[in-house]
Amino acid sequence: MTAPAAAGRRPTSIATVSLSGDLAQKLEAIAAAGFDAVEIFDTDLLTFGGQARDVGRAAAALGLRIAALQPFRDYEGLPEPDRARALARASRKFDLMQELGTDLLLVCSSVSPAALGGLDRAAEDFCRLGDLAAERGLRVGYEALAWGRYVNDYRDAWEVVRRAGHPAVGLILDSFHAAARNSPLDPIRAIPGERIFLVQLADAPRLQMDLLTWSRHFRCFPGQGELPVTAFVEAVDATGYSGPFSLEIFNDQFRAGPPEATARDGLRSLIHLDDQARRAEGRAPLLPARAPIARVEFVEFAVDAEAGGELSRLFSALGFDHVGDHHEKAVSRWRQGAINLVINTESDGFAHSHAILHGSGVCALGLAVPDVDAAMARAAGLRATTFHQPAEPAGIPLPAIRGVGGSLLYFLDAERCDEVWDRDFRPVDAATPPGRAVGLTHIDHVSQSMSYEEMLSWILAYTSLFTIQRLPQANVVDPAGLVLSQPLVDPASDVRLVLNATQAQRTLSARFISEHLGSGVQHVAFATSDIFASVARMEANGVKPLAIPDTYYRDLEARFDLDAELMARLRRGNVLYDRDEGGEFFHVYSHVFDRRFFFEVVQRAGSQGFGAANAPVRLAAQTREIGPYTLPRDAAPHLRL
């Protein structure tokens, strides 16, 4: 039995080429993720090691319909005798299709140097192919490859299908091939939906390279790239097409990562895309709207008792007040301005497990949203992993979902956060002594480090859950390699997240992951309205900023026309400086705590940047502080080749 699509949503499919593993593993991952159908890629079938009928039975047992067998290449436009041979090849493919239990063959536009042009000739070829398919109750779909020899635009492929006029011959549309050649999307609306046999979807970053290489290595799921996939879907919806949306993703990371996680991301991308398209078209949405993030209400640190004492002293020196202790747990609350930091030194529970696995670090973020129930409902609809703790006598536990590196993202009602603090914490009369406050006002941004393979997944997760938007990516130069940095910003509240990833194993970002067993928050940036006053007060409290070499300031003098007094203040406070079209950006860094995380203090004077130009200087200074990366002894011989 084929599993029906979830009520209200379009059927979903994915091509096996999108995942890693053997065919059996791919089918199991696709079914577990919740897809309705699958496209079988011919290479997966060739390497299966069994019969095609076994694949069909396995798919059916998992509740999957086989949407298509693909691809069939270099068919149309061939001279004789190649023309007859191509038809014979198709006949053998039809044999396989009947064993598989699918009725659709995907035919790519020809790239053969032997092919001859002409839409009428191609239409005649497809008439012959349609006759052969119809004899067996099968269908063929024609797809225009962006690099096809003569047909490389979906409009030409549709014209071939239209001229063929055969009920067993239809069109296959692919969002990547349409966008790769900047083909207009509005003409899709005029195609009758019943003549479209399948719609394939893929996103991609905008890259300057040949189309084949771009397609074969850099496709990604909708919402992870920069192509107009939502507009493409809106155009397809206007045709009345009611078949599945199928993902066909060629991506080196996806084909190396765990198939289960990739499949879950794929389904999430389709659900989010369907929801966004419905909203754009004025139809009933699938899910509650994406949640605005009003603010980061708290950052929770999981540490042992000894590190908890050190962190408490650091927070006090940074001007935070110890304002509350949890009624039942070894958890303390520290506050300054609109910033809430939580230190959790419990000896059991989630935070304790996080500290044992990862060492000292951030185990949770609390996000204030307008409607907690709606945010959780959307998260569940997007297949996020939810987390619930047992209810306490004092009140209702905070709902949460799993975040980066197994951490938690708690959802709090933006209008009732004070009630949570009052309910769970008793006040502590331990205010910061007069003169120790440093003027920090709110959390400017939270920076998370993750593996390179995880970044696309978390971009999709954040942008599908929240009204957060991507800013341009930056390549940050670490002394040991390049780090890709992706800022995400909620434009209504200026809540900012920065995702960092690298393939260079010795960078500080990579060491953060490898030395502490997983991804997570690497630093938290606090905002101030006067960074020089804040630095002076921090130093008076005994907190010395990360030392910045004088060579940096000499270069700064050469790059910017800054007056002597400002340069002196920058040098004196180890403050870094950047400027963009929006204004100025000042920032300073703490030393690294327990080799795990650090803090940043920033002042924005119009700039919306993050001081990326200064990152190499900061990273080099931190690398000097924590020491160079040393390879494990057993790894060294492999590098002597």
C-alpha cells in the first residue's frame, strides 16, 4: 500500500541520488522521514545487487510509491541507426519499470554530439516513444537539461511535448534547470497541469561556473540556496498540477552525510516551501506562521561546580548582578540590562549530561516569541525534535526543541517572561557593588560553530522556523584555514545569530567542535552604548580584554582616516574597529573561558556588520592564547607520505 500524503499537503518525493548509502539504506531513510514517493536513480538500481522487482517490493513494504525511474539520456534527434538503437534501449528500460512497479520514465534532453536539431524531429521521436510506452500502460516525461545540445529551456521541451500530442508523453519541470538559464517563470502558468508529469525541485547558491559543474555539486534543498524556488512553485501551482514535488539534489555533502538526517531536511524543505507558496498565493497555509524572535531571553551555561564558581566571578566582573537562584536546582540567574545569563551546576538532568559530553558550554538558549503554542506547532510540523521536561510543582515546564549540537531552544511567551523568572527563581540580595556595572544593555548576537556539513541544515532549520533572514556570507581567514560565516537576522527585532563552519581541521572553529565533541555556541556578544567606558570598567573589575597587536592599529591608520584621539582610545582598550556603508562598528573580546567559549562586547554606530575584516586578527590572538593545534600522535604517520 502507498502511504497517502498528510492531509492538506502536496505529495512529496525525493530522488535516491540525493542521499548517501546503498539503495536499501536510502529507501529506509526516505520512508522514515515521511516521504510519499521516491525516484529511483538508475545507478542505484544498477548497483543494488538484486532484482528490480525486489526494489519495488521493498519500496511498497515501506509505504513508498516509485514516482519515476530516471534518467534516460540521449534519446531524441538521433540519425539512423542510432535512432532505432535508442528506441530499443527504451524498451529495455520499460521492462525494468514494470518490474519496479513505476509507470514514469524521465527522459533528459539530448547532449549527444550525434543528435540533430529540430523540434518537429524531436516531437516525432517522442510520438514513437509514446506509442511504445502506451502499449505497456507506461508514460514518459521530457525534461530540458540546462546544458542540452538543442533543447535546454523548458519552453522548448514543452513545445516538443505539445507537438507530439501523445497522451503518454508529458513534461517534466525542474526548478534548477529553469533558474540556471534565468528562464522566465510566467510561461509555466500557461501549461496545462495534466500535461506536467513530474515537478523536480532544487535550490543552489549563485555561483559563476559552468552549468554542469554547478548542477552536479552545488544543488541544495529549497530554502538553502538563492534561486527563486518559491516563485517557480507558484507558477506550477497556477497550472493545476497536483502531482508530487520531488527533490533531485546533487550535492557532495549530502552524498557523504547520514541519509536519515539528509532525508529529514529534505522533507522539512518541501513542507516549508509548500507553506510559503500557499501564503504567497493567498491559500490556506499548512502551518502556523514563522515565529518572530522578540529577543534572546536567556543563555544557559552547563558547567561543573568548580567551573561554575569561576564563571560566576567572571559574570560579576563583567557587571552582572546575581539576582536569583532556582527554587529546586543548583541554577543561578545573572542579569545586566536586558541580558539574562543562567549558570547550571546540577549533578543530574539534561544540563549535567551536556556538560559531561561537551565540557563547559552553552546548553540552551531561551527565545522570546509572541505565541509559544504556534511556534511549537510549526516546529512539530517541520519535524523538529521536541524536548519536554517533567512538570514541576511550581509551574509548567518550558517547551523546547533540539538545537545545534544537541543543545536546546526554549520558547518563552515574550509578554510573560517575568512570570517565568518569578515562578522558578527566588530573589538574591547580591547586587553588583556600586561602580562595578559596565553598561551592557542586551545580547547583540550569538555565534555558533558547527561542522561544514551541518551548516545548510541549520540555515534551513532557522529560516523555516523563524522570521529570520540570511545576510551575505563571509569568508573569515583563520591562521589555519578559511571559515565560512553565515549571519542570520530577524529584521523586526535585530536578533542575530551567526553560524560558522569550516572544512579546515585546525581552525579555531573546527577545534571547538573536535575538542569538545560537537557543535554549539562559541561566543556571545553583548551590546553597549559606550564601548570605551565599558572596557574601562571591565578592566577596573579585573577583566582584561584579548590583547590586540600594534600592527593591527598601524594598518587601521592606513585604511581609515581616524583622528589621533580615537586611535589612542582603540589601542588603549584593545578595541577593534570596522566601518561599512551603514556606519561604524566597535568590538572587543574577552579571553577564552575553559578553552571552550568567550564573550564579545560591541557598539554599533549604524553598522549592521560583524567586523568580519577583523576576524583574522582576533583568531590569531586567540590561537596564540590557547596554543597551536597539535595532531594526535597516531595521525602523524599518515601525513608523512
